[in-house]
Amino acid sequence: MNENTFFMIMFAFGSVMGLITLGYVIRQAFSRQSGEVGGWELRGAGRRIGAVLRTTLAEGLRAKVASGFAALILISIPVFWLTSEGDGTIKGKVQMFFTYSLGFSLFLLAILTVLFSCRSLSVEIASRQIYGIVSKPIPRWQIVVGKWLGVILLDLVLIILAGVMTWTGTRMTVSSFTKDLEKELVTYGNLTPGQAATAVAALAEVRGVGRKGLESPVVTAICEMLGKTREEVGDILLRLPEATRVNLRRFDELRRQVLVARAMIPVEVPDFTKEIEEIYQSLKNDERLPTDWSEKRIRDSITRELMLSYCSIGYAEGRTWEIKGPPPEEGKDWVMSLRFKMRAPRQPIATQVGDITLETDQLLCEWALGDPRKSNFLPAPPGQYPINTANEFEIPQQGIEKDGTILLSFMNVDPRRIEAIFDLPGGALSVMYRIGPWELGLVQALLAGFIPLCCLAAFGVCASTFLSFPVGSLIVLTLFVISSSMGFVAEALAVAKEYAPPEHDRELAWEVRRLTVETMDWALSIGDLDPINRLMEGHAVGWPALWRATWKYVLIKSSLVMILAVMIFRRRELAAVIV
Amino acid sequence: MSSTESRVPIVECVALTKVFQDFWGRDKVLAVDRLDMEIQPGEVFGLLGPNGSGKSTTIKMLLGLLYPTSGVARVFGRPPTDTAVKSRIGFMPEESYLYRYLNAYETLDYYGRLFKLDRVERRRRTEQLIEMVGLKRAGKRSVGTYSKGMARRIGLAQALINDPDLLILDEPTTGLDPVGTRQIKDVIETLGQRGKTILLCSHLLADVEDVCDRVAIMYGGRRQALGAVAELLERRDVTEITVRDIDDAAIEKVRKVVREAGSEVIDVHHPTDRLEALFLRVVTQAQREKLQTSGAESGRGVSEFLGGKGVESASLIDSLVQAGQHVVEAPAGAPEAPHEAPRVQADVVEKLRKDVAAPAVAQPRTEPVEAPIPPRKPDKAVLDRLLSGGAAAGDESKPASPPNTEG
């Protein structure tokens, strides 16, 4: 059995199982028996939905399962605050605390959402509490919607709790660091308590591009606030423990790159339409088009090749990108950074070239800002930058045009002749700038984490209309696990989609596979904003992205699921006896 | 029973059939089989039958919890699955399926919201109903901690929150103590007097007999009998006369009069009190002495908002006691006899009254400290004893044929 045959068998098996499930759902939704009669009764709907919502919320807050999850959140976040260390610096500690506290809270809330939504109607049906509700003048759609909103509201309450605790923990970490720093400045730096407090306050006034040593903007700010020379401040700082000196720089990074809400402008990919057309026509004229490939497949393939070619920069090659950002501002909080993430087709091995040691997993590159023909051209000396991790450096104001245009040049000068690849469609090269305080970013991250919960709750409530609690929760939990590991699944699906078929495989098979993969990709996804990683990088989700995700996952996908749930529930005989 | 002419039935079933299926859609159990039934406005209707006879299935179809396999069910002239008719229905299920984490006030408030009652009205009704069912002291406790009887009481209260025109009670007295049982009956009677239509489903015959105007008896999913309770139970060939403190000589005179009228005396005995009455008396006494209890207390009449224009909501226990005293203090000839005696001439009864009255007055009275509460309707136990005692009297032991008996 070759791989393609195996895939087709699995595909057929999955399709049959899917069709059986779909048939069961449709049978429930369009049962031959009569269903609920009457209109939607929108008048007074809010009050009745509100009643169901309140009761669901009360159950959530009073039931042991939900209160247990709330207690877990309440206990775990302080524990994370106490135990998070990261790389030992203040920045690492705060970032690790974010990851743990919000990541764990959102995970717990997802599990709670699955359990609570899946039991919302199924348990009431099983325990016959539903008799007392359905015999009242409330249309069934209002019961379903009330349950959904109740679960969502419970999530919202708990997510706010997690958010408040995360905010408190972060501020306490920062506050505790500055207090310790004050003490150390007094103890080791021989400053008076008043001077130490002023020096610490100066950290909030740091501005400009970070440099090392006495030229550091941190030293500049302290000099200005204490009225001392750079050498005097340098002498004070040198008396501090090594860890504290490192933390001074990390604290500045934390303040300007993490505890901030920043927008991101990715480098755009050029429009390849013309090139694609030319290549396609050329292949066609030369009669080199694959005979059993559709035009779409061929064009997709050409696009992919062109994209890879554009994103790959070989040895001694360079690229220049133009990015349109906001005009620079004068405020002390304003900062603009270049963020990039490279990858390499193979791992660079440590090599000695002259007096330079080229490190493993690093590439030697040159970056430059501005137009070389103008006076504001700012070339940076060649430097080694790690691959597969995000790098960030601040852009000085003089490197930005007054209208916000940034000309960015890159040169691959690594003599090991390894290509540097920027995954531009994935946002591997972008400019970030401050748009607001960290609290804004935190609120947006919480909302971004809340959207998948809404979607999950819709799936859970829908499952509870026709499945028992154990079966429904198992299915929705599986959906959650798959959607959480969507990166892995997406890769597998992409491989399946692009799997090169043997010669006998026809075009139809490829199209069916493509359709299946894209449908699964759409159906299994419950959110794509990745709020925690964004928060770690001080990257605000942004209202437009939140709005788009709300549309996609709450207003469209969840609504579709809820419509199905209502159709099933309106048709269902709630006191039916299966014999 | 209320007049039914030219009235639209509140509940109407025409050839109503329900078949339960297995997972694969194959017909397996015929739960209700071509049921024809009508319930008229203001009627207290009893649906009787042993377990599995189709009573609850019928009720569930009338509530839209089940859909008929064939036939038609209408409530207020509309399909029962129509949400619009449900605002006029109150339903007390066979068990109180309540939210364990809500207390009594929250439970009633929740159901009140479903009826779109405004806040003031919800509070008023909630307060009255909780007082009515005797849960005022336990009202703030979560319903999950209630005993079964207390849960039943709150189940009754939620069924009345909307002042329903049609009250559907599925086994309403299950799990209730005699006080609660009596209260449920009292509520049913009071609501019946206030013009409410009540469908009572039970297999406790005494309960149904006490309160229902008409009953249908089901078996195997089919209706086996239908008719007015009085008509179904009445033994038109037997007359019962109740007198106070009569001696053997007087009894002999009665026998003689009866023989002269061409009939015979089947049985002479002293009637006993019902255990229910004794129980109520003991509990009432304890409540008067304000003994502590963690359970339900005695309820307070019937809530005023329940269609009760100008109807007083007296204490249930008080009303029961008053009812007992009223009967005790009434003259011996008080018109309490539930059955008339069509076969015995009125003049014979009148003659008996005259003959018996004189010795009864002459004799010293030996009334108990607390007067027994005589049944307000024919005591079924007495009827049964009469039936068994009169077995030797041949065909007199056979009850008269019900006017509308099937199968």
C-alpha cells in the first residue's frame, strides 16, 4: 500500500464518519415529528433570556465545578507570581508570569467552558429540570441563547478576575524591583534615600535608542535627574551587583518593549500578479504545463515559488523594503522598533573567519535605515543575529522620514553562504510603535482570549442539545485540543493538501483534498490572535483585529452553531423515552 | 361541575396517540392509544390509572414536552407546543425538578421572570406563595437542602406563580405529609371554586375522589372510563342516614320504619374518624403551641392573587378547624348528607328524623374534647365497609353502573 492509497482510505473513513455524524445532527434538526410552534417572540425576549442567563450564571458561581476552577485561578496566579523566574532578569520574570498566569487561566477557562456548556442543557434534560422551563412561555431559542450567554458571562467574570490578578502581580513585580533597586543604590551606591528615589524615578524618563556603557540612555536619564556627570553615575552603577546592572537595562526594555501596547506594521509582500501571469503564459507557450493539474493549482505553485524566492536572501544579496508608519513623535514614551525573525534552510555551524567567530545558529548580516543618498542614512555595522528567534532593535527618530516612511535595507554577508529567509506573509519583518499603555494591551489580550471561549461555549451548548454530558464534553474537548494545536494540525493538513500524488492521481482527488483541508482548517479553528505571545512582546492585538476575530468566530461561526443548536432543540422531544 | 354548554374546551384530545421508538426509529411502546378527552373551563379533572397507563405521557403531550405520533391535542384551542398558550398554564411535575443552588425566593423569581412579571409583582407573588406553602422560614435555604415534601411545596408554588387558567398537576401529593396533602387538595378546591381549570393526574384514588369533578381512568394507554365522580361512585340503590347518639330502641324503630317502607337496614355502626383528620388535629395542636420545626410549616390559605377577587385567604389550618367545629356544632339535621336517597321516599326520612330527635335530646351528651372532623364528602372507607358488610344482601353490593363506562 503506498502513501496515497493509505491517505485515500483514511480520507474515505473520515468522510463516512463525518457524514454519519452530520446525518444524525440533521436528523435531530429536521425530525419528522413536529416541533415547537410559534414565532420568535422577540418582545420580552431580553427579559426571559436574561432570566435564563442569570440562573446559568448563578449555577456557574455556586456549583462546585465552576467555583473550583475559580479557586484554582485564585490560587495558581499568586503561586506563579512567587515562582516565575524566567531568565533571571526582571523582564524575563514578568514575561514568564504573563505566560503562566494568563496561559493557565485561559486553559482552565477553556476546560470550564467545555464542561459547563456541555452540561448546560443536557443535564437539565437528564434531570428533568427542563420540564419546568419548557412548560413556561419561553421559546426554546431563548433558552439556548440564555444558556450560551450565561456561559459566556461566567467566562467573562473569571477572565476579568484572572486579568486583575495578572495586572496586580505585574505591578507588584515592578514595584518590588524598584524598591529593591532603591535599597541597593543606598547600600552599594552610597546615595541618600532621596537620591536613590530620584534615580529610580529617572528610569521612567529614559528615552532614545538603547546603547551600552556610559552612552546608555539610562545613564543619561539618571545624570539629568541627579545633576551628576556620566562618569559619576557610571561609578555609582558599577558599585551595584552585576545582576542589578543587567536588570537596569532589562527594566528599560521591559518598560518600552513589554509593558506597553504597540502596533505592528508588517513588511508587505509585493504583488506578483504580473510575474505569475508571465511565467504561466511562458510555460503554456512552451507546452510545459502539467497536463493533469488545474490552472489554480499551477498558479498556486508559481506564487509559492516566487514568494519563497523573494523572502530568501542569499550570500552577498540584499533587499530594501519601504514601510509606511506613523510620523515620529517627540514624547518620552514614543518608541519605534524593528522586529525580525530569520530562518535558515540549514543550521549554521560555528566557523572562524579571520578574527571573527561565526556562531552556531546565528547569521552575519547588515542592517541600514534610510536612503543612502540622504543625510539621514544610518548604516549599522555587520552583526550576528540569531535565527529562529525574534530580534528587536529600536529605530532612532532620524532614521524615519517626517511622513513616517522607513526605508529598511538588509544585506546577507555571512560567508558560510546560507540563505536568510524572512517569512514575510507570517509577519517575520515588521515595525512596532507605541499606541498606548500596557493596560490597553492587557485588556485587548484578555478580549482576544475571550473570543475562543465564546466559540467553544457555542459548540458546547449545541452539543448539549442532543448529546449527553459525557459524550458532548468529550467531543468538544477534542475539538478544543485540536484547535489549540492548530499549528501542528495546520502543518499536517498543509502537507496533506500539497501531497504530490502519483501519476495516476487525477485532478479531482487534489481538489477534494484541498476542499477537505480548507474546510477542516476553518471548522476547527476557534481563534487566531495568539494573545499571550503578543502580550509578551508588548504587541497589542488591536481593535481592528479584535473586531475581525469577533466577526469571524463569534458573530459568524458561533451564530451558525447556535442556529443549529436552536433547530435541534426546537425539534427535540424533551421527555422522549428511548426504548 | 360547571356548565359546559357552548364553551370551548380548555383541553381537547382527539385520537391522541403516542408511540415510543427505539434508537433506529422502530415503534416499540404504545404509550397512549387514540385518546379522546375534553376538559371544560372551570372543571377539576382527574386522570387516573395505574403506573404505565399513559397518564404522564398524555400530560407531557399537553405541555409540548412530547409530540403526538398521531391524533390531535389542543390546549386553549391551540397546539400545546405553541409557546403563546403556556403563559396560561401552571404545571407541577411528578417530582420537583428544581435548581438545587437557588433558594425558594430565587426559584420563584426565576419562574416569574419567564412569565415577564414585573419586579413588584414578582415579589408580591413570591412572598404570598412562599407563605402559602409554609416555606417562609426555609425560604432562604437552597432548594437542594429541602426534604422531598418541601421541594413538592415549592413545586406547587412555582406552578401558581403566573395565576394560571389551567393548572396541570402530575401526582401532586407524592412525597407530601398529610398536612401538605390536605393543603394541595384545599388549594385545588379553592382554585376550582375560583373558576380555574385543573387537570390532576394521580393514582391515589382518595385524592382524586376528594377534589375532582370528572375523572378519566386509563389503562394500557387507553381511556377505560370517563364521567363525573359523583355519578361514577354513586350507589343509587343504597341510602345512608347519619344520626347523633341513638339508642338501640330507636334503632329498632328505624328498622321497623324501613321495613314498613319495603326495604331493609343493611348495617348499623358507629362511624370512625379518618386518620387524616386525627393527624391534622395533632399537628395543628403542635403548631398552636409553637413547637420548633426545621421543615415546612403550615401554609396560609391560598394566595390572594390567584384569581381571588374578593375571596378571603384564611389560614388553611384555621379553616380546617373551623370546618370541623362548624359540623360539630351544627344541628343534627344539618344538610350534610352528600348523597340523596332517590329510592327511599322523603316522607320516610322525615318520619325517622322526628322519631329519633326526641331520645337524642333526652340523652346526656358525651362529646369528645376535640370534635372529630367528619368527611366533607362520602367517606370511601365507610362505603367500602358498607359494600363488604352488605355482600350477603345479594345484588345490593354491586355498584351502580357508571353512566359512561368503556372497555
